[in-house]
Amino acid sequence: MVKKLCLGTILSMCLIQTSLAALSASVDRKTVRIDETLTLTINSDSPLTLAPNLNLLTSALQPLSRTNFSSTSYVNGKRMVQSGWRIQLIALEEGIVTIPSFTIDGESTKAIQIKILPPNRTRADGGIAPLFTEVKLSDINPFVQQQVILTVKVSSDSDIDNAQLQAPQIENALVRSLGEPTEYVSRLSGDLYRIREYQFSIFPQAEGLLKIPAMIFQGNKIVRYQSRNPLSLLSSQSRRVRIRTEALVVDVKAAVPSAHTWLPAKNLTLSSDWRPEPSELTVGEPITRVLTIEAEGLDATQLPEFSMPEIEGISWFPNPAERDNRFDGIQISSQSKQRFALMPNKEGQYTLPAIEVQWYNIATNKFATARIEALEIHVSPAIVKNILDDPLDGLVLGGPNKTKIENIEPVINDNTEFWKTIALSMIVIWLITVLGFIFGRRALSNTHQKPDTKSDLHPLEVSNLQPATTWKGIAKQIKGQSSLIAYKLIKLKSESEFEDFDEFLKQLDNLGKKSLVSSLKELSQAAFSANPSKQFDPKICQLLTQLDSTKGPLKNKKAPVKISPLYD
């Protein structure tokens, strides 16, 4: 029976693991022009053994390259696998084209629709510059806090290294970069151009005219030319380029008056999830409710948090909302999940009131309401049973001949003596450890060298040294001391007049006191040697005494440190 149960558990875990494996497909651009490229990514959270069948693609899309990728990471001790394929496609025909569903290892992706526009034409002046920019806004007359997508397209007839675009600095607006730029190739007037497409989301915070200043794009443009070297057909060099985008102006409309939080969006949904389902609740047994808001065209920080109403007999324990933003190449989609632990404290019938979120639909210019209906729940009394009174009363064993077990008294093992022995042993080990530590400290303290009775300073007081104010006083103070204490006193005295000890030695060397410099360096080495209590050369005292009468730039006091103001 146990073997069958274990086998069933293992099979269930395998089925769960298999169900978690997911295959998805995405593209970096959903609108392209003829002769432009896009990247199709097929991603899985388990290793893939087969490649996608690209013959399923229509004639409007031609694959140029295919790359396999795989990575493994560990999150909270759990092994995470990401693998898949990146396929670069080029658009050949105008129209609405569907990238079909691909099936790999029994899992299938969803079909993706893309729009292919006619090819780019030449400009009105009849020519195309080797490097130019185009700026586009998704809406030039948005509401306050409505999302506006700013797209900056940089076109170049050759590669550009170290490309950088200065992010827009806009007053009274929240600006967010939408990830790394998209790179692709497009044919303009017969020539291939490298395109970099940057996108930013802008959320105006005040009505009126919103000025979007010009941005600066710069990089190293690769210039290829015919080389004189017959062994090389083409050579290249880089040239620094810099170009400014066009400045734009947006007319921002005021928010429509409302008693609720202003949420201008294209779509907003509200959902509730219970874990487990609240079909029957029991007093004292908690349950989790998850409220989720999903919105198109709103940043996750704009989504509101919930608060549950006070209901006698029920306690709520909220968690902070978990927020996330996603960008699909057209707009931001945001999500906010908030978990509440519900604890029933009293039996009975309860009504959880409806939950509503009002938002403004920018497509219809009308207010809309996302709603979760009220919910009736029933709480049963807690089941309490003392199993020691009758632990197996009424238990029925399965099998062909069912047997009911009655009047079996519990068996309690008395291990009191065993645990007493373990406790006494631990106390004895602890006492031995404490005594060993005390006697070890005493033996260690007896090994210290007794202080020099001729000295005014104890060697253990080296951290509390106070140097004299004159070099003559220093010479008297270090007389008879160890190398370590003498070095510390001289160092403290020098640092009161110079930036550090090295600067002090440098000034002495400039004054020609090379003998003193050499002696001080030997003292420094002795202070940090294996025997720092060793006596030093007594001539140092005589040389230090002469410093008080030295004429020259020795008195080089440290300049006071100027503290910058905290705020400009």
C-alpha cells in the first residue's frame, strides 16, 4: 500500500512539473515595413530538443538567421531553465501577416499578427541623409497622467559603435525608458540603413503645454573605404558623430472631474482568486484572497491598493501590493496583485461586499467600472477532539474483511531517564569548557612581558598616548621606550602638523635631514617587526631635539578642511 502511495505521489509530481513547462513566442516589432527585419523569439522554461519548423511561415516573411539559446539559474534554491530560438525575419510583402503557431516537444505557441507597411520612399528633397533621426508621439493631446509613447528612430547608412541617446528631461512629467533599443535593417531608396529605435513612456502630471526638448544622439560611425593594401579589399575607421532630434510640444488636457482616483487607460480589469476556494470555512483556519488589477496604458505605480471592510467575526491581514510593468512594443501593460489573509473568528453566515474600481476609458471618453460581485461565505465551528481520550475509537481498517478497532488504549513511552542523562552530560561539558577558558586566559596573561619600570608609559597603554607639544618634549617622552611606543608618539606629533607621517618625512628630506629620515624609517620597520618592544637607536632623541630650532618650511600646518554646503 505504501509503495503504491509513493509511486502515485512521484507520478503526480512529474505531471505537475510537465504542466509547468510553457512554450511562448514573441516578436520585438509588430509593425514593420517591406525590407525591414524583425526578431521572432520562441522561449521555453524547459530544455528544447527540436527546432521550430520555419516552413510554416508565409511567403511574406523570409527567415535570415536562426540561433539557439539556453540558460540555467537558481532562484530561492529552485532551478530555473530558459531555452529557445531567436529567428531573424525580413518582411517581403505588404499586408497583415500571421506568424503561425509552432509545436515543439508537445507544446504549442500562440499565433502572432504583424502589420507590414509599404517600403520607405525618398524624402521630399529627393535625397536621404547618411544619418538622420525621426521622432513620433502616440498622442499629441493626452489627458493628465495618460500614457504617451515617445519613439525616437535613428537611421544610419553604416554601423555605429558606442551609440548613446540622451534621455529626455521633461518638466511636470514622469518619464520611463522602455528597455533597450530595437535594432533592425531597412532599405531606403535602394540602400540598406541600420535603424535604432528608442522608446520612452511619458506620463504628464499637469495640464497645459508640455515641452519635450531635443535629445542628442552620439556615437562612433564606422566609415569603410578602399585600402591601398592589395591584401585587403576594404578598411574601416570610426568617426565621432552627433545629431540632435526635433523638439516637440504636447497639449495636455485636464482630468475629467470624478470622486474616485483618476485612472485614464485603454482597458482595466479586476479579478479575485481564493486559495483554497471558500466553499466552506472553519473558525481558526485562514484562507488567502488575491485581488488583481490589470491595465493597458497605466504604469503599475498608478494602480490603487485595496482595503478590506471591517466585519465582526472576520479579521483581514493585508500584504503590500506586488506591481509589475510589461511593454509589448506598443504600450505599457501593468499589473498589481494584493494578497489578504482572511481569518474566521466566529461561526456564521457572512457577506463580503462588492469591490469596484472606477477608471476613465480614453478610447470612448467615458468612465467605466471594474467590479467584483459580493460574495456569501459560511463559517463552520472549529472541530476539537482529544485523541488521547479515545485515539482509535471507531477506526475501520480497509480490506475484504473490514474490522472496527475499539477500546485500544494509547501507549506512551517513558524516556524521562534517558533525557535526564543527556541533560547532565551537556552541563558537565559546559563546565569543562568554562574552566578551560578561565585557566587559558590566566596562562596567557602571565606570558606578557613586564613593563619597563624606568618608563613613564606602560606598553599596554599604546592606544592612549598623548604626544608632547614640542619635539624636545617628544625626545624626552620616548627615551627608554620600546620601538612601537616611540614610533606611535612621533607619528602622532607629525600628524598634528602635517597631512600624514609620509609628508613629515618628505619635509625632513627637503631640509637635508637625511640621517633623521633614515633613522625614522628604521624605527617604523622595527615597530611592526616580530619584536616591537626592542629598544631603538638613541640618536633619534638628539636629532628630534634639533627640530624645534630648525628654520624653514617645517611648520607646515594642515590646511583646514573646507566643508561644502549641504545644499546649493
